[in-house]
Amino acid sequence: MVASEPVRTCVGCRSRAAKRELVRVTVGSDAHGRPAVVPDPQGTAPGRGAHLHPTTECYELAVRKKAFGRALRWSGPGGLESVAVREYVTGPPHAAPHETQTDHQREEGWSSSS
């Protein structure tokens, strides 16, 4: 029997998607040491995580709905900054955490024997 692929819900658009299509976010620290929502693309950070499509639209929906604090069960004073997540989703395209450079090379038709 083949194990099914894990499915998660995006905190922005609330649609379900394969875990590999979403980026995990968790509570970490910003540049000033204050609690903030940070991307965890490898999915290895300790603590509770939430998932988000790596798109500007889903990020903006999550911010507008204040979904990060709710999904991460943040009860600290004030809201959580999410600048690092915004930079992550608006930056250059990111590889899925489980893909290796070799996978990308194969997708692009590159050969390692050049």
C-alpha cells in the first residue's frame, strides 16, 4: 500500500494542498529579537507551525485575517510581525524543501556529465 501524500491547509486562502506545495511558517525572532512569523522552508524548526502558499495573495489574505497569530496560537502582547514571510514569498522562486539540486538539474534538462 502506498502512503498518501500529506495535505495541509493554507492559512491565507484556506484551501487544502499537498504539504510540498506550501511553505511552513513558525514563530521565531525578527532582526531586533522580537517574536515574529518566519518562514521554515525545511520544516525543521521546533514548535507549532502553519502552512501558506508561497504567493503574495495568500500572504496578504493571512495578514488581513490575522491568521498567523491564530494558527500559531500566539497569545503574546501585540501582533506578530511577518516581514520575513513577505520577503520570502515576494523574493525569487524557492525550491520545494524535499528537492535537491540534482532534481532541479534534471527538470531543466541539465546533465552532470558535461
